[in-house]
Amino acid sequence: MNDKVMPQDIAAERIVLAEIIKNNDTITELMDIVKDTDFYKTSHSILYTNMICMFTKDIPIEVESLFNFMGQDKISAIGGITYISQLISTELTNNSLFYAKIVKEKSDKRKIIRSCTQAIEKAYENTETSEIIEDIENSFISFQNMEQEKTVNSEELMYTVMSDIDRKFKSGSEIPGVSTGFKNLDKSTNGYQKGDLWLIAARPSMGKTLLNLNLLANLPKGNNALMFELEMVKEKIGNRLLAARSKVHSKILARGKLTENEFKDVSFYCNEIAQKDNIYLNCKTGIGLGYIRSEAKKIKLKFGLDVIFVDHIGLLKGSNKNNRNLEIGELTTGLKAIAKDLEVCVVCLSQLSRACEMRGDKHPMLSDLRDSGNLEQDADTVIMLYRDDYYAERENRESTTPNTLEAFIAKNRDGEVGGLEFYCDLEKQFIGELDFASR
């Protein structure tokens, strides 16, 4: 295996460099595809690096100008002026992008070989298996040709905008994003939109995870979601999802003490969720941004992905372990970056500080966000939850809004702010439109 020559195509590399010399304008497109490190031959890598440098300084890329720019010593090291002159004699193809993609493909294969070789070496050492596998996955994912964001001119920008408007016009959808399954929430937020970071914040027992699971269950068929659940095991998440859909008490489901009719209902909705096939669940604990990006990118490439749910940010690992504010700031900034880079909406749950518990009116405010101002700064939408039932039970009084989950949209970069109300049934793990109870 070690005697094999690494994947390469020297002829393709020569054509790419020759095309640049003969038509300097081609470099603008080539730079989006191939980097200097993608060339197998060192002399080609050096030439390409200098060509890009010349281009950025608005120096014409010609044989004589290359010689002057690089200097005689560097030119001699890569084969001399004779070798550069030979590039000129390379037959023109007028298809430099095709050959640039060949150069990139060969480069990716070499990287894969190196990654596998490193994995083999680590396997002989004391490195943990999970670490080896994660390194391989991250390496392989980075080779996939996901479209990268690039600078566009006004013509390209307007074409993109009009294409998006045309798509929405033809779809007949009332909102630009993916529906949340709640009409009032869609109206206020315009649904899940690409690149957005949502923050759902509340004190414990207010219904963060409950709302999260109902949002997950409501996702329209044809749209995919990935949920990172850092507190509960997958069986409990599945149980609660099934309870929300079947309207069967979650405790009855957990115990399996079902009537015949309940069993039929549960079987029907279990099959419905399975057939919908648009939920991906990961319950690994102790994860960080790298793991989330890696897993989300895999799902995006293989199946498509629209929404990522994270329950919750307080359990994610960051690098600033000695400063929680900085760590939370790092995490929110990272989640926002993932939303933009993968073109998905990220919905992250967060706990509020105890400040609201000290007030007479315990409805949460933005100032109650815990640990970092970045939570508010980085989020496009902040939704804060309140259930009067919870406080009524603690304070031994009648609830002012029984069976109701209040959701206050405290920040909404592209929509309305204000309060929404949902019907809430904790026993059946169900949240619905407020008029559900009267149906």
C-alpha cells in the first residue's frame, strides 16, 4: 500500500496554470474551487500561490512578469524560465473549471488517504475508538462539495432574491420559512428561516422541552429536523413524542398499561411518526459545537436538513471553562455560525436566572437571560415561556390562566414582538392552539 503513488493529475495541473497565464480573468473562478495546497507538484503550488498574489496586486500574470515578481532564485527552484515557457505551449482547452475540479478531486483523495493512514496509526496506539471515528468523520465531511458562501455582485444578489421570491410566490405559502405547526407563531415569526438562531428560554418546569418536542412533532413532512437532547435518553424522548401525537397520558405509555383502544391509537401514531421520517435524534452527552456541526453536516448532505434543536445550551461544552459568560458567548456565536453555514434554523433552549422568582410578577424579561449578553445579541428570535399553573400550585392559589403556556416573543429581528398563548396539557405532553380545548 505504501508503494502506491498518491492520486494526482499533473497534466490537469499544467492546464489550470496555463489557462491562467493565457487568460488572467479565469483565476477569479478558479480561486473558488482550488487552493495552492491542492496541487500535487510543489512547483505548481508555488506558481499558483504567486499568481494569486499577483492578481490581488493587479499585476498582469505573464511569463516575464512572473519572472520579475518571483525572482530568479524562486524561478530556478521550480524549473526555470524554460518550464514556465513550456506551460504556455500547453494546448488551450477553454475549460479550466473542469480541470480545476479534477485537481481538487485528486487533492481530496490524498487527504482521505492521509486521514485513514493517521487513523490506522492511532488505532495501534492508546487513542480511544470514539475519538478516532470522530476524526475520520470530520475529515470526510470537509471534503464534501457543500456550496460555500462567496462574494456576489448586485446582479447576482438581485437574481438570488428574485428567484427566492418567485419560489415563494409559486408555492403559495403564507410565510417565507418552514412552518412551526402553530398559526399564531408562524404569523409572528414567519416560521423557521435559514440562518436564524432561535432562543427558547424559561425557568425549570415551564415547558421548554415540552414546546421543543411539539415543535419537532409539528414539522411538515418533507422538512427534516435534527435534535440534540443532552438531558434525556432516546426512549423518553420517543415516549413523549408519541404521547403528544396520540393524546395518551405519558405515564400510561411509560408503564405500558394501555386499553385496547389506546393501544390501537398509539400503534397508529407510532407508524405515522415513523412514516413521516423527518426526525433525527442524538442523545449524546458532553458534546460541543464541533460535534453538532459534524452531525448536522452529515444529515444535511445525506438527507437534507431544515431545523436543528438543541436542549439545552447550558449542557454544551465550550473552551472557556474558567469564564461561563465567555463560554456561553462562544456557544451562541458558534450556533449562529452553524445556522448560517448550513443554511438551517437553529432552535436552542436556555434556562433563565432566578431573578424572575424574586419579583411579584414572575413573567420573564430579557434581562433574566442567564450567564451572557450574547444570548440576546446573537439570537434572531427570543421566546420566553411562563405557566401560571406552576406558580399557582406553589403559592396555593387559583391559576389565572389554567392549562395555558404563555410565550412572549421578546426579540424578533424580522417580525413582531408580543405575547402568544397556547393550550398546554402536561399529562399528554401536548401543546396546541389555544382554541384546542373548545373543540
